[in-house]
Amino acid sequence: MASQTQDEEEVHHRKKEDALDEEPELIDLNIEAKHEDDDNIVASESSETREAKRQKVEQEVKDANQEDDAKKIAASESAATSQQEVKDAITMMVPSTTTPRSLTQEEAKAKEDDARASRMLASTSKDLVRPGLEINDYDVDDSEQTLMFLTRWKAPETPPEKIIHRSLVEQCSRPIQKQLTTSDVTQNRLSLSNSQVRKKFQQLLGDESGRKESGFTVYGPDGKVHEIWVRKKKRSFDLTIGWWTFVEQYGLKECCDFVTVWMFMHSVTRRICLAVDVTRFAFRKQVSKRISQAAFDDSA
């Protein structure tokens, strides 16, 4: 019995040893399987990396090609623009072969008269009138040149702001223009024709028109205020008392000085006032009645 038990123990012991001998093989198989999986993963990752690099290189090549194309297009457009600029410059340098139309005799004369009138219009500076200028008010200027010049000279509808601010002018007449005569500067009066006064001042005069004498506030060319009396006569409307002081203060002269007179209602005082501006031209003669009527609407 004891011998049988001993035999069983030996058998059991051998089985244990056999089992221990078999375990390393299983472990080795597991290790090999793990290595094989790792190799597959590495191979897969390497393949994906190569594909990504390939795509990146292809994209860079594509971008470079597009950039080159854009540069070529820009260079082509720039060259076309430069060529057009050169053509334009050449066109400008080449004189026109078209012969200008010759002016007719009438057109040439009109152009010459217009240029002469423009030169006269530019001679309004007082410096152009010499202090010792000889005035001949016994002779009359009836030239077409003077007519053209004076018909081009137009007074503004209201007094300039150098005389009075526009906000102070509520109602304003049409202006009366006149070339000063010898009597205007030596006999203490400025005579305006009644026909002009009736046409241009009557609406503002109102009750004043029935009076023979009235005092008016007169604004001079520099904006200074003067008090001048006006006397109504049969054929004229005369600025009298105070006019001589006005002439002296502004150094007015016959023939070369032209006055522009407006009548207006002062927006603050509500009084009827006068504004007088002075323009000096290089004239030495009185203009004819024909020119005065045409240029200044003076039919008296």
C-alpha cells in the first residue's frame, strides 16, 4: 500500500515538472505574437506618414505653379499697360495734321474787339489812372470798343459785403450806374435821372417820393456811414448836402469814376438807405448818350 502511494506521488511530481517545462514555450509564443503586432502597427504608421508627405509635396508643387501663373499674368498686364502708355505718349508728341479753320473777317474782328474789351476791363485799378491825367469832358466817346466794354460790366444785384452785410439788406432795388460828370464832383451834387429813379427806386421810396427833400443814410464803398440829403427836382434826383464830403473822402474824379447806387430797406432800423460803390476805369472822356442808354439802361 505504501509502495502504491509512493508511485502516485512520483507520477504527480513528474506531471508538475512537465507542466513547468511547457510554460516558457507559451510565453515565447505570446511574445512573438506581440512583436508581430508591433511590426504591423509600425508598418501601417510608416505607410500613412509616407502618404501624408506625398500629398504635402504635391500641394506645395501645385501652389508654386499657381504662384508662377499669377506672376506671369501680372507681368503680362503690366507690359500691356506700358505699351499703351508709350502709344499714348507718342500720340501726344505727334502734331495734329488737322488744319485749324481760318476765321472769317467778321470773326477775327469780333475776337480782336473782345480781347481789347477784356484788357480794358482789367484796367480798373486806380493805379492805372495817373494823378495828373488830363480829363476832356467836352469831347464824347462813342466808340464801339467802349460800348462793348461797358455792356460787359454788370453791377451785382445787391450791395457787396464790403459795403453792408447781406443780412441787413431786406429789400433792395435794381442798381443805378452812372459815369461821374464834372458837375457831379464840383457842384456838390450827384444827379440821377428821374427816369432811372422811377423805374428802380419808386417801389421803395413810398411816402418819401412825395417829399422834395429827405435825409438818407448812405453807405460808402468802404462801409462807412454818411448822412446825405436828397432833393427831388423835375428832371433829376440829386444827392446834395453831404455829397461834397463824400467826394473828398473817396477822391472821386469825373469821367474815370463810375458810381453804382442801390436803394434798400435796412432789416434792423427799417429805414430806407442808399449804398454807393465806386469803380475806376482808364477813361478820359464822357461816354455818349447812346452808350449810356445801352450800358446803363438810362433812357432819360
